Amino acid sequence: MILQGRRTWVFPKPPVIIATGTVVGPDEGEGPLASEFDLVHPDLEIGQPSWEKSERVLLEQATDIALQNARLDKDKLDFFVGGDLMNQIISNTFAARTLGAPYLGMFGACSTSMESLAVASLIVSSGAGNYVMAGTCSHNCTVEKQYRYPTEYGSQKPPTAQYTVTGAGAAIVSRDGEGPVISAATIGRIMDLGIKDPFSMGAAMAPAAVDTIQGHLQDTGREPGYYDMIVTGDLASVGHPIAAELLQRNGVPMDQTDFKDCGLMIYDIQEQKVQAGGSGCACSAVVTYGHLLRRIRSGELKRVLIVATGALLSPLSYQQGESIPCIAHAVAIEASPNIEEQGGMGS
Amino acid sequence: MAGRDSGSKKTAYKPVSMSPKEYKAFAKSKEPPRSVLKNCLRAFLVGGFICLIGQGVQNFFMKVFDMTAKDAGNPTVAIMILLSVILTSMGVYDKIAQWAGAGSAVPVTGFANSMSSAAIEHRSEGLVLGVGSNMFKLAGSVIVFGVVAAFIVGIIYWVFGIGAWHDTSG
Amino acid sequence: MMDYVWAFLVGGAICIFGQLLFDVAKLTPAHTMSLLVVLGAAADGLGWYDPLIEFAGAGATVPITSFGNALVHGALTALKEDGWIGVITGIFQVTSAGVSAAIVFSFLAALVVRPKG
């Protein structure tokens, strides 16, 4: 039985991430993780006549790289699961058109990376498919244009604002093969504690991360110490301390592990003009598929829980005075396929 | 893994149970404070400087073209708008604005920036549906509220017959 | 020389007010500009804006508040000349240069340049 507890899937034969592809833009190329990505573009246009086309190209390149790394022909792909921040998730639609694989589009905002990875793992684990690709992308300019202001508009961003990562990440999940494995995934539920300010996403999303982390630990019976690292997707410098404090207040012993955030890892917060830190679907995707998986493959990290967080507002809902509903999806990625020996219940 | 019972070590954590009001206050306490004083100083400097340039342009038209202050108003505004559109086109206005805040938004250059940035951004959707429909995306509110306010003032003047003494020559 | 000093000081002061609306009142730029235009219109309705222009020159004509002032001027001039219909016909008369310039230059810019992010 894959379902354990309230909302966690624990995979009896953990699916394997056989390959990944990560592509980023210039700002990420100037950050501390620049060397971890497969492709770094020196500009935001990427030779395209519109920002939207640029975002699409990012995802197409990431999926290409992942297929190459897996030595897999795109016709062998059983399903493509993905989403992004654009209206009608158009970037993924066009990338899926190029791929030609059966396509499941999903919307989780910045939590899409782990949402799609969880679903891809479920498909593989339940025998519903053998090669499933999970992908997502985001672009700083398309997000500014759609959710906030035209990119050349002179508005002053407050220190709580976050900087959307320009990039794309794709991972191919399979039943067999070499690579880090996915031991469990916890599906989030909507958490909305009344924050209305779209320039304060970190604070809006923190409760969702806390709810999912607690749900995951309760469902699996694991303690935080089971993981070498628990990483949130993009809570950044405002949301991450809030989440840490909420977890502490609720008695979760997070000091047993290293509690980090992708939005704080992808940029040099002091040097780069990114206000509170990174955000966007690509944030958790490229940091996980590029940096964290590399550290798992090298043996530096054995077990990581990635908790991607998303703010599910629309520009209209904000204008109509609604608050920001958020969600967080968690996926546990581990180095060794022999998890039976270590036991799924923590120390 | 399948069917393994996690019941023997069931930890139940307190659910996230703050009320929205409590959480808002909590989140606010964690917000980095905006450096209001620094921002005001920057806005003062840049806004004042832009007005300086405006004064210079106005004086130029008055001297060289022998215009009165009132006549020089129109070409001055046009030049300021042109300067703003040029800076927006160069991709520089938004960078200045992050530093200057209201100093670059409040002068009429900010108005021109809002229109040109929207026009430039939406060129990818074509001239009619992109540029044409979206140009007033940000500036629209300013025009709408300005016109409505002026209309109301006008009506008040008409109703109370104040029109006679208002100096409309200035 | 003094006209430059006053232009700088008054223009800067109006911008400080705008910045406080951003940072303390937490208004968006659109809300702030709309409020400033309405305040400019109201100030001219009370007869306060023209003396400010006399005194501060570009310090009062460059900020967006003067747009409200100009809209009211147009309405009231036409009211005086044409009666009540002037309240509708006159509004854009004075501001025509500014709005037209903004439209034309923005259109040209959109033809020539692409956004740089």
C-alpha cells in the first residue's frame, strides 16, 4: 500500500531519478551555484523575440539535456508531467508539444517541481509508466509582466519582495537504473493565514511548508534527523525564519537536521539585488536537480527532504482583495536504494 | 516499506493553528523594516533633481524662444516626457527607480515611464492588441481619477457660481 | 538662481510625500499617483496650486500633482467661456500636450526598442 498516514506516498520500490537537466539565466549564473547547472545563459532573451518564448526555450533545453543524460530517445518517454507560472501553463504546453510525449499539466506555482516529481514517482511506482519526466520552468520577465509590472516600469521593490529565478529543471524518473531514489512524497493542502501582500510571499507560504513538513514526519514516523537536510523551495529570508520558528513552537526538533531554503542558496543575497531571495518554479527545481542531487550522487548527502512551496494567487484574486492561498509538496530523495536496511522510521 | 506500520512511533505535532490576525501580526514582526528615512532622502534628491532639469528646460524655452512661463509649460512637459521615454527605452529608468522610489515615480517622468514601459513590454502582442490596448495599463488610473476630480471641481464651481473670480490665466 | 533652489526643494518635498505613501501607507504606485493627481486637482480648486507654481516653478509643474491642476484649469476656463458644458469640453485642453506627447513617444519607443528586463 503506497499511502501511509494521511497524505504521504511511501514507495515500496523507490523510483530512480536516472537523469536531470538544469538551465538557468544570467543572474543565477552569477550566484554561488553557477557551476552546478548544465547550461547558463548570458542574457534573458535567449535569442527569442518575446520573454514567453524565452521561457519555453529554457524548458525545452532542460528536457533535451535530461534525455541526453539518460541516453533516452524522446519517443521512449511514457509521460511528461509539468507546470509553470504562466497563464494556462503555456510554457509547458509548448514544450510538451515539442516533446510529443503524453502530457499531464499541473499548476502548483513555485511548488510545481516537487508536485510534478511526486506524481511522476507515483506513476512509475504504481506500474503506470516506466520513463516519466517531471519538468518546470520560470522566467523573471514573464512573471513580472504577468503578475506585477512591465519589466521597464520603475517601481521600487520592498525588501520583502522576491526575485523570480530564470531557469528550467527536468528530471526523468524510472523503475530501474542508477541514481538517487525517491523514497516518499507528501502532498500538501492549501494553507491560507490571511496574508494579502503579493510582495510578501515568503510569509504567506511559510505555514504551508510547516504543515507539510509536520504532515510528512507524522505520516512516515520519521524524525527530522532522518534527513541530512530539509530544504524549503522559496521561503527566502523572510519566510524561512518564520517557518523555523513555527516548527520550533510546534515542538518539531528541526535542530536534528540542516534546515535550508533554495531561494537563499541560489543567489548571493548580500551582493545580488534580489531583495529577500529567489522564488519561482525554477528555484527549487534547479537547486534540487542541479546542486542537491549532485551532492547526493557524490555521497555528501544521504537523505534530503525537499519541500517546494507555492503561492496560488492570481493577479485578479489579489486585485479583488483576496488573501494568498499557499501549498507545499515534499519529496524525500535518498542516495541508497537499499532503504530497508536503514529503516523508514528514523533513528 | 509497503504496509510498514508507523504507529509505534507516532508523533503528533501541534497543527498550524494561529488565527489570521495573530499570524499577520507575527509575520509583520518578522518583516525587515523599510528604511523610510533613507528612502525619503533618496526620493527628495532624485525628485528635486528632476525638477531642477525641468526648471532648466523651462528657462531655456523662455530665454531662447522668448516665451512666458505659461507658454513654456507645454514644450517643457514634452521634453521631460521625451527624456523619460528615452531612459525607459534604454532599460535604465527601472534601475534608477529602485534607488529613487517616489523620486522617479512622482514627477511627470514617472507617468511617461508607466506608459512607455507598458507599450514596449506588450509589443510582442502586436501593435493593436499589444501596444494599443496596454499602453494605459498603469497610467489609466491617473487619468481617470484626475478627470473625475477635475469634473467634480468644475461642477462645484458651476453650482456655486464661483467661476467668476478663479484666475484661469495662470 | 533662486528659482532652481525652490524648484529643487518643492519638487523634492512632494516626492518625499509620495515616498511616505509608498513606505508608511503601503500604497501601490498606481494608488499613490492617483491620490496625488486628485490632491493637485483639489488644491487648484481651492486656488492654492497656482501660487505654488509662481513660487516654485518646475518644482510644482513637474510632479504629477500639476496634471490634476492642469485638468482643473481646462475645465474651469471652459466653464467661464462656454458655460456648464465647458466642464466636460475643457478638461483635456491644457493637458493635451502632455498626454499626446506621452502617447506618441511611447508608441514610437515600442516600435523601435525591445524590453531589456
